[in-house]
Amino acid sequence: MPVPREQLDLLMDLLAILEPPPTAWEDVESGVAWIETFDPDRRTLEERARAMADLAGSVDGRVHAAQIDQLQPQDWTESWKRFFHATRISERVVVAPPWEDWPAAPDDLVVRIDPGLSFGTGLHPTTRTCLQLLDRLALAGHDFAGQRLLDLGCGSGILAIAAAGFGCREVVALDYDPVAVKATGENILLNGCDLQIFTVARADVLQDDLPQAGIVVANILASVLIEAAPRIAGALWQSPDSALILSGILESQFPQVTAAFAAEGLKLAESLTEAEWQTGLFRYT
């Protein structure tokens, strides 16, 4: 997708929420910048291209046309393997591909993700910081065993699978994208989780009814978080022990998100920032 050079950095920051994040390059001679993404599945690629164009248009108000080209066949799975390796995300959480061994410590929670599902590795800063805050809650003695966790924007299912590993009695994973719903279901199977505790479904946070939960994690666009603040806050049990984690937010957008949820009675308790992305833990005041 061609974009103005002067907007490239801003657009790349915004589009980094997509998984896998797109890449960019500049044609020095013509002065045109390009943002690119790759996928072996054309339908998935078309959906991601539309998302890229829509997000870019939300920044500058222009109509962006994404160009789709077919490359020569190659082993996409092997290509993924060159870039995706086991990574420690927090004190106990490790994200790893199924083909790579990890010398796990007794307390490690290893989440296996197959990037061949074309929905990312979960190593984006927004997912990483969500995992870190969940791990901090667990280390602080939060009662995961007695909780239902609601994962809004479940993506590849990393947060939902980690929640099961922390001992949640029930996990509800929802996403607007049917590709994400499929990816989450397949990664749950890959990790050998107890299927009885999971509900995985397609849902629109702006329209559909949301089940209530003691822990809610919403890793979606800041603009959607702000618009859906009453609905998301309403899904969180009104208890001092309840916890809401919000992510997908650029630092510049964080004050508006905080204000939207403060209006719903939720106060920022802690936040983490990584590479211009900020994630917050909120509780009822």
C-alpha cells in the first residue's frame, strides 16, 4: 500500500497493532513509501489489506488502495520459523512455537502458538504487556481459580490460553474477526487445554451482549475502547477484586481511554509502556 513518506512513521505505529505487523520500505528515487504484509491465504490477506487501508484512512482522511500481488510459491511455514523463537515475556510466561523446545523452569507457563495460522506470534508490545500484567496479578495472589476471564479481541488466543494456565475456572474468548476465532480454537487444542472451560466465538463489542467476568482483557483499537467503554465496563463484575486490562493504545491516546473508563467508575491502578504502546490495569473505585 503506497503512503506519503511524511506519514510513514505515524501509520506504522498505528498499523503495528495488526498481527503479523506490516513492514515498510521507501523508494528513494520516486519518494514513495510502501507498507507491506504477506500471507499465503488470499482471503486473510484481503481482510488484512482492507484493515490497513481503513486504519490509514482514519489518520489522514484519504482513501487508500491496497495492491495485492501473488508471489512465487514457497514454504511459508519454514519462512515463519526463521523469525519466531521461544521468548520469555514475563517472570513466568513464555511464548514458543510448537517446533522449538524450551527448558521450562518449574513455575514457567509455556504458551505454544503456531504462526502458520497467520494471526501473529503474540510478541507485539500490546500482547506482551497484557501478559505481564496478568502474571503480576497472579504473583500478587489474585484468585484466578475462582474467576471467569473475558478476552476481547482474542487474536491468536495467547491471553486466553495463559488465563487457563493461571487457573481460571472459565475463559470466554471473543473476536470480531472469524479468522481470529479459528486461530484461537486451534491454538487451544495445540496447548492441550481443558476444552470445557473455554467459550470461543465471534462478537462485536459495539453491538453484541458481553458476558460478565471478574477479569476482562480488551486488546483492541483505542477508538473502539473509548466508544465501547460503557459496554466493556458493564462486563466487569463490580467488585474490589475485579480487574480490567486495556491495551492496543498508543501513549498519545492513553489519557482519552483513561478518561472514558473513569467516567464508568474505573480507576487506573498500574500501566506498562513498551515501544510507544501503553497498557493499563483498571479497578473499580
